[in-house]
Amino acid sequence: MELVFHKTFSLNRAVLADVRYIVRQQCLNWQVADDDIDNLGTAITEFLVNLIEHAQGEDSRINFSIKVLANQFQVELIDNTEHFQQFYATAHQGINNINSGDLLVSGMGLGLILSLFPACQYYSTEQVQSRFNHLRLVVPCKAEQQATEQVLKFDGYADQQIKSDTIQLENLSVESFGSVIERKGGDFLLHHKSSNGDWLVVGDVMGHDTKAMHQSLVAQGFILGCLQSDIRSPKQLANKLAKVLFVDALLPKSFLTCIIMRVRADTIEFANLGHPAPFILSQPNSEHSTNFELIGTVQPVLGLVETTDYIDEVLQLKSGQQLFLYTDGWLENNDKNALGIQALASILKSVEGDEQSAHSLWLRSLPKLSRQEDDASLICIRTNKT
């Protein structure tokens, strides 16, 4: 069996993106099928996230290797946490939960892995008074490696996918992930502070290449110019944008969806202009079994007609609530059946009560490895802790 990659690393949320990146590139090199690439990505993500969140695995040492023998592509992860003892006994219960549609965090990681890889090996060994847990996943591959000029780098890719940026407002904080930070495509998050409140615009210009990035900058420049004038409400800005976009004066042969928000204290006045509906994630309680709720009305896309009677809506964030906004790429990366936000119900359920739920949600919804998409963004708005 040929060892094609090996690395020992300290486990944290950021390094998971590096592991996914290495697995994807090696899978492509050895011509692993797309479905198997996706299954490997899902299994590895679930396993390492469970180590971090449920086995006190943060900063523990992980041995990561990829081997190829004939037509077998093998990924092995070795750790020394208590994950084996805690979760192996409930793994098959996790499978039952998956089959019944009720995904539970307890045992879910191994249950999901076993449902994807029924023949996977997960066992424990004793070496020099230490216990080591071995997870071994195998998928078919081609016998010969594809010629490639791809240089594999273990460090640095995480900076592109896991890092976040935070804007502090008077009573709220705004944390963002993905393309709105990288500024490489059509996604953007614009913040402008004025005498009548803090303005936030989450936008998505059609496309995800350099052209989309340039058009995004044009749109942001126009919006910023409007906000520096006498704009008093989101609908007023929406009407001004609509007129310009209708005559193709701003984004010819393209279109823009966005959510315009004016924030004062913990009150958000907003207008959704053809953008995916945001949702609130709340702490679960005895009265409500569902922990997320879609918010607001999706109004017509800007520029379809010359005049539209846009309306403003108002939301007041309560303590413990988090408002999530996103671009369509965030859903498309994970939603093969076009189910919308319901496709991520299990992911949303899994972050209930998580103090780092925004990070966990972004981490658990990284793109399928077979089709990494750069143009996807997630924004979380929450009340500041007192």
C-alpha cells in the first residue's frame, strides 16, 4: 500500500478545512467518484467536529494519512480522545435516528459515518499506556494517479474557508463568513454608519468570477453614494436602486438580490429584495421544538419593473436569538433536491445551544468536496453579551 499523504496536526475548527482540501485534491488525483468524495467529506467533517464538540478534542493530536493500494483509496484518522468509548456504543442508535429522520447529536457522528460507510473500521488500540482510536474509510479509485500540477499545501487553505470577520454595532455584533470576506465574487456585505443608524446591505450579484466581483464593487459604490445622501429607510433605497437597474445603467446584463437593513440599537428595519429569506435561530425551549424560523417577505428582484411598491419590515432581536443571512450559494452547495432551508434542518438542529453556533453552522455546511464553491456567504447578527 502506497502512502500518498501523512500529517500529524493539532485539532481545531480551522484545520478541518485543510484536511478537507487535502482529501479532495488527492481524490481528484486518484479519480475517486464524486459521490464517494462527498461521502468522505461528510464523514470526516462529522467525525472531527464530534471530537471537538463532544470529546474535548480541541488541540488534541490527530494523525492523518491517505494510502492507495490497487483500486482502494484509504483515509485514516487516529486520535487519543475519549471519543471511542463515549460514542461507539450509540453509533447504531445514530443510524436508527438517521433512518427515522430524527438526527440526534448523541451518536450522530458515528451513526452517520456508518450509514455512509457500513464497512468502515473504527477500533481502539493500547500503546505505551495510551489509547489510540482509529477511523479507516475506504472508497474505490483508479489504479494510476492522474498527472497534476496541483501543489498540496496543508497550511493556509483554512484561512479562506473558516476565518470570520466581525462588525460591532451599538447593541449588536455582525459576524460574517465566506465570500463576503474574501471579496472574490459577487457576494458583499456593506456597512455604513450614519446619523440615522447603522446601515447593512447583504448583496449577491449574479455570477462568481472576476466579472461578478467588479460588478459587485460598482453596486456597492452606488449604494454607498445613496446612503451618504438623504436616504431614510430601506424601501427608499430599494426604490432608488430599482429605477437605476431597470434601465441597465448600473449592472448591464446582470442582476442583484440584496437585503437592506437599518439598525438602531437592537431594532432592525429591513427590506428583502429577491434575496433568500433570512432565519432566526433561537435557544430551544419546552414550548417550541423547532429552533429556527424564516423571517420577512421576499419582495420582487430589483429592476424587473421601473416602479415597485417596496415595504419595510421591522425585527427586534431578543436575547439568545441570532439572525442569519446568507447568499444562495450557501444553500446550493448543500441542497441537491432544491428543498431550500429545510435541507439544512439537521445541521441547524445540531447547533442548538452551541455558544459558537455561527462557527459550527458554517463549518457543518461547508460545500460538498466534489464541487467546492467559493461564492457562498453566511452572516450572523446577534445581541452583544452584557
